[in-house]
Amino acid sequence: MTQNHLEYHKVWECMNDLESAFNEITVIEGLVNYIEDAVVNEEQMEVVDAIHALKAYLPIFTRKYDKASKRAWNNTVGALHPETVPHIDL
């Protein structure tokens, strides 16, 4: 049997980074609400601008969350069972 060792500080940091990346979804929520209000008020240029911002931000959010998720996985589940869980390259 392999001895499992997790470093509290490293796990905390990884999970905090994951939560921070996920919390950025509030930016997307804000843009969606902004677009909705602009549609209701028939402000077409506001809609167009907000959609451009959303399209620009979404790939950044996705990459950041993907990286944080993989790091958290590697430093929790992967650290507990390194012989059975494949390492996910960042």
C-alpha cells in the first residue's frame, strides 16, 4: 500500500485558485444582464458592444478555469492515488 501525502497549503492554494477562477463567472452573468437590459431598452449598440466583450472574455475564463481545475485535480485526487490516476499536464 502506498502512503498518501497531501500538503495542506498546496491543496488549499489549488482549491482557492479553482474557486477564484469559477467566481469569475459573475462577470459573464453581469454581461448577460447588461445585454438583457439593452435588449429591453432597444439599445442595439449596447447589445453589440456587450456581446463583443462576452466573446472576448469567455475564452480567457475557460482557459483559466481549465488550468485551475487540472491543477486542483493533480494536487488532490492525483496526489492520493498517483499509481491509478493519470497526471493531467498543464
